[in-house]
Amino acid sequence: MSEDALAFPIRFRGYDRNAVEWELHELRVALDYAQAERDRAVARALAVEGSDRTGVPASATVQWLIETAEEDARRIREEAAQSASECTGRAEELLRHRVELIDQAQREADACRAKAAEEARDLVRDALDKAETLLGGLRESEAALRRLFDSGALAHMPPPRGPIDDRVVPSPVPHRFDPQRIDPQRIDPHDDDPHTGPIGGLLPQLPVVHNAGEMGPKVVAPQSPENAS
């Protein structure tokens, strides 16, 4: 028997019971085999010694010892072979079971991936359908609003936003402010209105134009002759 320290796997603050029982079984088998071999060797030694001393065949007792030792050795070998066969069978069964578990897990994983991919495609398809429906509704609303503006029913409201027009709007004729035109009698210091205030009547009236693409009127400031050139 080997003198090396045995290393058992630890489980739950102790050794694995199956590993310990298997090692003890192996030790018992080895011990029985060693004892049988020792008994057979002793019997043969006694037989040889008796034959040398008396010159007669071994006695019936020595022969019985030899046969018993051989029978024990044969029984031990058969038990060891049977135990090894059983262990091999259990190992093969465990291996088959593990292979089946791996195959089942792989099939389940493939099914989950396929289901997730199908759900993702459904979500994307639904989102695209909803976006298309919403876009169609917006187009219909825009067309209806344009028809209302074209009919004149909403003439008091600014026109809907349209494509940007890059056409240049002509600048109005510049107007110079003349301080000599201010009449002190017409100035009301308490009037804050920019059109009727102290100098409101003397300011030029800024033209109002509608730029395409704007929602409301836009005031165009006059340019000085220097900037206009």
C-alpha cells in the first residue's frame, strides 16, 4: 500500500462520503489480497520446508492452506473485477446523463434565442407600423389644413409652414431720421408707445413681409445707404 497521504475532496466542511467509501473499499480489497498472498506464500514455504526435512509430500493441512489461499485470491480478484465493472457502468451512465443534460440545455438556449429574435422582429415591425400610421395621419392633417387655408376659411391665421424659399426680398427705401422735424408741442413724455410716443410719429413705418417658411409676419428693418451699397 502506498505511503503517500491521501487527498479526499472536501464538501460541506468534510470529505466526500462516496470518495471515502470507495477508498476504504479499495484498501480492504488490497488488504485481503495481500493477506491471501501471504497465507499462500506461508503455506508453500511450510510445504517446501516439510518436504525437505521428511522427504515426504506436504501434509493435508498444508495443502488445505494452499488451496484456501488460492481460493481467497481468486475471490478477491473476481470481486475487484466486478467492482471495477460496476464503477465503469456508473461512470458511463453519468456521462450519458450529462450529455443528455447538455443537449437539452443547448436546445432550450436555441429556442430562447429564436423566441427572443422573433419578439424583437415583432416589436420592430409594430413600431414601424405605428410610425407609418402616425406619419400618414400627420400628412392627412396637413393636407386638410392646407385645403382650409386655400378655401379662405382661415384667412385670419398665418399660413402653415411650407418649404423654405430662398428668394431675396427687396429692401425698402432707406429713411433718414431728421431731428429738426421733432415738434416739442407734440411730445408726450408719458407716452411709451413706439408708434404714438414722443417720436413715434416721426419714425419710418417698417414694411411687414411674409417670408415663406415662417409662421408669422416678419418686420424688415431699413438699411442705411452705406450698408445698401
